[in-house]
Amino acid sequence: MYALVNGQELLLGPIAFNYRMINSVLEEELEVEYRVTSQDYQNVPIHFTEDIKILPARNEIPEYDPRFQTVSQTIHTITDTEVVFVYTVSDKPLEQIKGEYKVGVKPERQRRENTSIEVTINNSTITVSTDRENRLALTSKYIAGPGPHNFKFDNGTWLEITTEDLQTIISAIDSKVQEAFDWELAKLQEIDACETKEAVYEVEIVLPVEIPGVV
């Protein structure tokens, strides 16, 4: 990380070596004719004048728990060799923690929504995808009018299905999808009901992965 300073005035930083941004400040604010290149990070510290220079930047961040705490840059110190940015730790309010944890609920609901189910049609067990593309395809067939329709299912099985069969399949899919949305709502309500910060992270969103042979 780097910083552009003019004496004790911090102009840029801490930033990656963004030579375009640095050159813009040099030209428009400081009226310095010299321009840096993308490779000049290797030459830092760079002194344009006695006061105007690019220095290495260093962050001093205390240890903290990102689940419950946040850090913010409060002060900086400019020396002849570097700029040090000092951060302080503050506790997140309970509602912020809830909001951040809720972000993980939707992706898990989508995973549960887009799966496969087994449906029995004419004594044949077929595997049906519940993803939105397949739901639209089945609904389109259903709206198209009375069958029978030839349809290929996920396990490679071809079946001649009637409108009633399609309704059975679509109803089974809708039930699975609704189950996923009901799960999402229940988890959001469970998070909202938490009275402590620790309790929020005790709400189980993603089931643990089972490793074969491990008990």
C-alpha cells in the first residue's frame, strides 16, 4: 500500500499503486510535471520535491472478531519513510449483525430451491429438476394444451405424459420450491428473534457437510 503526501498533508492513501490516480493529483492539484508509471511502485519512496512524495503505507489494525466487531481508520502518522494508518475496533450493534448474517440465507434457499425430486408417473419413477428453467418448460407444455407430450426427464427417461401428469409434476415441484421459501422465512424470523449477538451465529443456515467414513 502507498500514500501520496505533501508535507504533513495526506493527499492519497492508503491505496494500491494507482498511477493514474496519482498522476491526476500531481497534475491537477500539485502542478507537478513529473509522471509516474505502472512500474514505479518499485522505486517507492519517490520524492518529487522536499515535501511532495510517495511513501509506503502501513496499516496498524488490532486483532478483532469480524462477526461482532468492525475496524475504522482513525489517525495517521506521516514520517520521512512511511505513513502509518492506525485503526480502532468498535462493536457492531445487534441489528447490524443480524442483517449481515441474513445475507447467507438467500443463497442457501436458492440451493434448496434448485434441486431434483423424484415423481412417480405411470408406475415409472422419474427425476425432475426443480430449477426455474425446467419449471418454465413444464409450465409451457401444460399451457400448450392437451397431450400427450413426449418429454425427456433428468435421468434420461422418455415418457409420454398427459396434461394430468404434467399437473402432478408441476404440483410436486411447486411443493418443493415452497418448502425452500418457507425455510427461508423461518430462518429470517429465527434470526430476528435472537436477543444476543452470539445467538445469531448459532442459527444454522447451511447444514454441515457429511464426510464419508467420519462419524
